[in-house]
Amino acid sequence: MKCKLADVVSYISVKINTKDIGLEKYISTENMLPDKGGIILASSLPTTPKTNSFQVGDVLFSNIRTYFRKIWFAKFDGGVSNDVLVFRPKDDNVLSNQYLYYILSNEAFIQHTVTTAKGTKMPRGDKSAIMNYEFQLPPLPTQKKIAHILSTLDDKIELNHKMNQTLEQMTQALFKSWFVDFDPVKAKAKCSSEEELEAVAKELGISKEILELFPSEFEDSELGMIPKGWSVSTLENEFNIVMGQSPSGTSYNENNDGTIFFQGRRDFGRYYPNERVYTTEPKRLANEDDILLSVRAPVGDINIAIQECCIGRGLASLKHKSNAVGYSYFVIKNLRKFFDSYNTEGTVFGSVNQRTLKSMNTIFDDKIIVKYNLLIEPLFLQIKNNEQEIQTLQKTRDTLLPKLLSGEVEV
């Protein structure tokens, strides 16, 4: 049968004390990822004493710029910002909550929210118009069959995301140990025999040969104490850097015509941005595996180019001159605190310019970079392979979704 959302769905506006939730239980439009990419950890909690609540099985939908397709099926209880709508079936015997998630994930619903939105600069979905959205509601057993098919794809996508998070944590831990905390230098300084070197290397999880590449003492530099013999340089000297430039708006299309174009952080998922818009007049290009850095509103979000692409003025591309993907990624990620200074509260439109970016400092040793790359590049390749599979699964799901909901494909 055909029905409206208002017939079977409610907006949830039950309040919860903000002090009763942590960052891991708070969802705002800022920590919801585009294109149904899930969520990441929130950067801060609201300053208000209360916020709207949600519970497991609710469907959360970012109501700002709904064309970003930020939607999430809740896996835990928590609180949301005012710009995140919480949907819940009125009767579980009439509408499955998982089926509701796929109704709201369907492109037809997204376009309905876009065309009925209010505002131009920061369009918001019209809550009344949203509830007037019409869709086919099959019997509950059919809903569950459809949801099972689609959720099987989503489960595999989420598994790959978790695998990539684990791989990044492993590679980031090694980067921090070697290039931030200088653990091998500190440990080596305490060694007075070959036997002790062997024991320390084992404790650090590296070979004795790698440990011997590190110095055993520090020296003063313009940035403070660094490993003796290491160099202080700038991103300009050590990285290939391209600042984005947006092509003509008339060159954009969604028909695979020309070069993939990324304007800024709104195109980012967890890793490797999803294809969104193409341009027939590319201005500035990033190469495959270049690090993409958001340089405008907000500054500091990073991603990796999965293939050659055109970058707009909201982005810069960077890669260490050794072509090391993982090392490049973590050097830029490690500058996050500096980038955050451009996103301070009250800043209307934070940005970092080319001169400032290129003048930023980095500490390095070429021999150590080579060894680090040998260890972690296979892991970064696995991250890339997982992400390519994710994007294939997403395309399959998004192709199948409207056909299942419309009954074009029977279950």
C-alpha cells in the first residue's frame, strides 16, 4: 500500500541531560559522514544542558544540506544536535525500523528533502514536507526480506571500515613511536651492549638492524630537542604541494564526463572520497594516492585520492617526495592541532593559505622514512583495496535499493 511518512513514523524529541552522554554517544551533523558513510567521533559536546535523545534502531538524518545524504541507523543510545532529525516507527508491527532506514536512504527521499528545503545558503529540510513524503509500504515479512538483502551489503561495508580503522591505528602507532615520541632513540640511549640492543628492539617490535639506524641521543634545534643528525625542514621542501583551483561551474556534470572533481571536505568519507561530480575543464590535478587536505571551512580534514582527480580551491594535495603514501598521510595528520587553530570558535570561515601551508615545519631522517615505508605500505595498500571494495558494494546497494523498494525486483 501507499502511505505518507506521517502515517507510520514519528519525530522523536525526548530530551536527555547533556552531562549524561559522552563524545562517543553524541551525534551532530559534523560527525555524520556523507553518502551514508556512518559516523565518526564527535569533537565536542553541546553547551546546552539538554539535547534530544535517540535509541538503538532509530534512524538519524542530518537536516542541513540534505544532499550530503548523512543518515545513520543507530547502533546505541545517545543524544543528537538540533540539526539531526530522529525518526522512529509508530508501530513495529506495521513498519520495520530497518526498512525505514532504507526508505530514508533512497535517492527519491533525498531529492524530496532537497526540493522542499528552506533557505539557500544553508538549506534545511522542511519537517512538514518531509512527513508528507509518500512511499510504498509492503507487508512486514517483505520489508524484512528487503532489509536483510540490503543490510548484508551494509554489514560487509561496515566490516571493511572497521578493518581499515584497525590498520590505520597500527600504522599511526608506529609513526607516533618513531617520529613523534622518538621511542627508539630513548630506548637506545639506555643500551650499553649488543644484548641490550636485541632486547630493546624486541620490546619495540622492530629488528635490531632498524634500531641501529636511530641515534642514541638528542640535540637542540629550532623546534626543540630532536634526534641527533635528524633534519628540520618545511613542507615546501619535502613535499610536492598543489593548491586547488575550482573549474568553471558550467563544466560540472554527474555523467562520468571528464575528470572527477572534489571541491572540499564535504566529499570526504572515511578514506578515499567517493565519486560525486565530474568536470570537463580541470584546473589543478591531484595524483593517485596524493593526500587531500581541506584548507577551508574547516581546515585540517584529510583524505587520500583514489585516482587522479581535479581539486577545487577548498583543497590542497600533498605527497612526500619519496612518494610514500602512509608517511605523507601521518605527517599531515600530525599537524591537526596547528590546523585546528584556524577553526576557533567565532571564526566565520577559517582557511589556511599556500604560503602558510608551505612554511610549516617537519622533522625527518631519510633512512628512517625508507624503513617506515617498507613496514607500513603493505598495510596502506590493504586499506586502499578495502576501500575500493567498499565503493563497489555501495554502488551495488544503491542500484538495488530503489528497485527493491519499488517492487521492480521481487524478493
